[in-house]
Amino acid sequence: MRVLHFFKTYLPDSVGGIEQVIYQLCESGAREGIQGQVLTLSTDPHPAVIKIGHHEVHRARLDWQLASTGFSTSVFKQFREMAAEADVVNYHFPWPFMDLVHFASGLKKPTVVTYHSDIVRQRHLLRLYRPLMNRFLASADRIVTASPNYLHTSEVLQNFRDKTRVIPYGLDKSGYPQPEPERLARWRQLLGERFFLFVGVMRYYKGLHILLDALKDVDYPVVIVGAGPLEAELHAQAKTLGLRNLHFLGRLGDEDKVALLQLSYAIVFPSHLRSEAFGISLLEGAMYGKPMISSEIGTGTSYINIDGETGLVVPPSHPQAFREAMRTLWTNPQLAAEMGQRAEARYRQLFTADDMGRKWTALYEELLAEKALSYA
């Protein structure tokens, strides 16, 4: 079976949650006998085809961007040719230009939309886009979201409940590097034996300003891994608050990131807006057996982190509640350890890449069987 994945950005040009999900879909699908290909846009599409893991990535030239939406004139022809060879086309939403490509191609293949997130920030443009969006989603054979929480709270998905399925994102722990003892010892010497850890891009919805406010007048050690558009602003906030035990480490390689995940005491994940539809780095914390602190925003974060079981869930945009949750874990090591054990058990039960691959394979096969019957 051949599956074509279509999204505006992908590895190695862009590293984010959706890119990680597409990667895991392709790699877990390969173990199920699925030949995955990714079509994406790139500012420098040379070479035009590269191999990542067990799948090919085809790159069309990114011509311009508007409101985080990439456009390409060459991708129309490329998409038609690749879709003609595919058995199933898997779109990754949201990307309004993708809807135009879909309708312009006159596609007759089975289609699935992986619904990663509502459109949260571009509300004015959403009013213009909504008719096209609804037509696009209505045209899909299936829509897949990553948690029952998101299905229940998304106004858009309520209109398509009959065709929407829930398949949680999954991670393959064996694909993560194992840091050598010297690297672990170096980080332990630099950061100490216990610290809270955040990993992610410094974007508006990540709520890092809330985390910094929560640290005012306390001295819990916190490590922040990642960079992004709010980096300078967050450094300035930390300086204004006089935070003494906060470590901004910037972007790190995978071995260093895994080392910090292994060494960390707990994961802090203050995302406060629905743009955080799931939380891959939160799931990585669960995968490494860490208790978590997150906010209740009606998305997959509260499907990964169950309040009182795998960690603590607090109201969004509430620094005092976040600080209190940190205090609870910091002063109760036994509780933190037990929550971490339950977090890892939940990962193994619900969020492995193999389980995701099996469920997606069954969905693709179901679609192909339906199409075969309709043509009979």
C-alpha cells in the first residue's frame, strides 16, 4: 500500500510536533508494509527528493508565505503526479493552501485528514477561509484527531463527528539515542540532581511567560530547552523577575535532549491555548517516566497527563496554581516517582508508535475496502 502525506513543512527543514507525527506515521507504517512518501514545501528544495528513515521526502519550492501559510506554484503538478501513484492521500490540517491543491487536482483517491489543530490565532482570516475549510473537510473520507478530548471540544469537528476517528499519536522509544554516561555526568554536574524540564519551541501558545511568573520568589531549578520567536522576550522577563535558578539552554541535539529527559525530576508544560492540540514533548516526558504539570485547555495534553494519576493539571494562565503544583511535586518525591511510573505505563498502553501504526494501517485498509465495494 502506498500512502502520500502532504503538509507545508517537514524534516529536515522544520522540526516540530506535526513533523514528528508524520515521521512516526511513515516509520511505523513501514513496519506494517506501507510505503510512505511525504510531499512538502522548502525554500531550498535541492535535492528535490531525500530519504529520511524508511521513507522518501519530495520537496517543492516554497514561493511565498502569508499568515503562516506557504504557497507554491510548482506543487500542483507534483501533487497530481504523486497522488496518481498513491493508494491513499493523507492530508495534514491546517494548511489552507492544501485545500486549494486538493480541489484543483480533481482527486479521486481515498483521502484522510489528520486534524492536528483548530485554527486559533488567525480568527479574522478564518472567517474568510471557513467556507473552503468546511468544503475540504466534508470531501474527506475520514478525519482523524489524536485524542477524545480534542474531538469533544473542537467546534469544527462537531460538524464531522460521523467520519472522525481518534488515533493517538505514538512514539518509538527505541528510535531515540541512548546518551553515553559521560554526557549524563556532564549535565548532572552542571544542573544538579533535581530540576524541572521544559522542551519545546518558544511560541505564543506555549505559556512560558506563565511558567516564569510562577517562579517568582521561589528557587526551583528549571531548565528550558528550545528556541523560537519569543526567546528575547522571555530572557528579558526572567531578568526583570530576578530568576536565579533558570537555565535557558537553547536548541540541543537529540542526545542532549534525551539526557535531560532522563535526568529531569518532572516535566513542566504550561501551554495555555488550544493551539497546543496534543503535546509531543509532554508525551516524551511520559515515555521517560516523568511526572508532568500541564494546564487544562481541552486538548490532548489532558489525555496524556491525567490529573492526580500521571501528574498535576492546573487552570490555564494561572501562575499561582502552576507554582503550587511544582511545590507539591518538589516536596513529595515519592508521589512524583509514583506519578512518573504511571505516566510511563500509560505511554506503553496508549501511545507507542507500533500501536499507532497498526491503527492507521487498519484505517487505510478500511478505506480501500470501502472504495473497492463502491466500484464493484
